Amino acid sequence: MNPALRHDYLAALGLETWVERSAAPPPQVSAPTDREAPPDRGAPVVREALAGREAGVDWPELKARVAACTRCALCSTRTQTVFGVGNPQAQWLVVGEAPGAEEDRQGEPFVGRAGQLLNSMLRAIGLAREQVYIANVLKCRPPGNRDPSLSEAAECLPYLEQQIALIKPKLMLAVGRIAAQNLLHTEVTLGRLRQQVHHFGLSRVPLVVTYHPAYLLRTPTDKRKAWEDLKFAREVCARV
Ligand code: SF4
């Protein structure tokens, strides 16, 4: 990327300077061992029972099923479902937690200020929003933006699993603690999940964790760490 353009994108992230560490070692992409695997999280029986529920479903049918879904109580408080948006053959799949108020109104994930920051973060590593696919663990907004419950996440995850099966991304970027913990079935903190290559589910898609843009808007001092995560993710994707 043109250095001046990169500078502009980084400035949009609130990062005024960037010095490439050419001597930095490449990330280690390796299958997790039992020792590396984070501890499992609750409701495994529910998850296993529901895993693969949408297997084999094509895009139109999957969209229709989500739009009509009443599998958890969030169907009664949503304005509309938020299925996901982007390139269905994307190399990068960005996964957040759940729709917020604006997403619930517009029916699209990551809109508003957090969405603009996500777009800037992606542009900083040379990706347009239209090049990636963006989705959430949950397709409906939890009232008051509360954290999703385990059962809500378990009921909704099969939709995302089938989106992943259809997209076949090279890399998943989990943004925020809730998304990361639900995708990896762990209670390990985001700070400890960053800067590692995880693997999602049976498909073993490489997964990298970073901060949610809404958090970065509240805590701009962590934008530099997010930039490190994005560079790490780009390097991992290049090596897959
Ligand atoms: S959150 Fe997911 S499981 Fe719950 S009603 Fe919405 S689409 Fe269905």
C-alpha cells in the first residue's frame, strides 16, 4: 500500500505514526495442542446437540431461516434480524458479538461509529469493507445491549457455522471479548487470547482475536494494540 495512504488510514484510527519492524519474526501458525487449548465453557451438551443443525443449507434458505427464527427469546424484542453482509467468497470473516441499536434498526452489522472505525481498521491493512464478510455470533439484538446468554449463543451459532461453511474463509477475525469467548468456547480474557492463532470448530479455520471497535472508541489508548492484532492477522492470512 502507498505509504501516504497508509498514514491517512492510520491517522483515522488515531495512530499518527507507524514503523514497520522488518526484522519481526513471522507468526507461528500451528494446530493447538491439548496444552494450548483454552478451557471449555458451559453448556457443551447444548452446543453439541445443536452443532451442524443448519448443515447443507444454501444462502437463500439460510437467510430465510434466520429472518423467521424464533429459537430464542430475542425474537420478541428485535426490530429485525441482522444476517451479515459482504463478499460471500471473502478470505476474511469478521465476527462480532451481536447487533446494537443502530444495527437492529438498519439490519446490517457494524454500522454507526463503531462500524466506521471497523472500516478504517480494515482499510489500514488494505481491505475494503466490501471485500470481507461481516457477521455476528447473534443475529438479534439483546435488549439494552446486554451480553448474550449461553443458551442464546448456542441456539444462534449454527447459523454462523453454516455461513462459515459457505464462505470458507482463510481467516476469522473475532472482534471483542464476547465474540472471541463464544467462538472459542472459553472464558479466557481477551488480553490473553490476542496475538495467538486459534482455530474455529471442526473446520479449523485460523482465528485471530482483537478488540471491538466500540471498545476502542471508549478506550483509544488500545488502538495501537488493535493495530498490532490486525498486522498479526494479515501475516497469518498470508501464510495460510
Ligand atoms: S438471536 Fe439467533 S437464535 Fe435467537 S431468535 Fe435471533 S436468529 Fe434466532
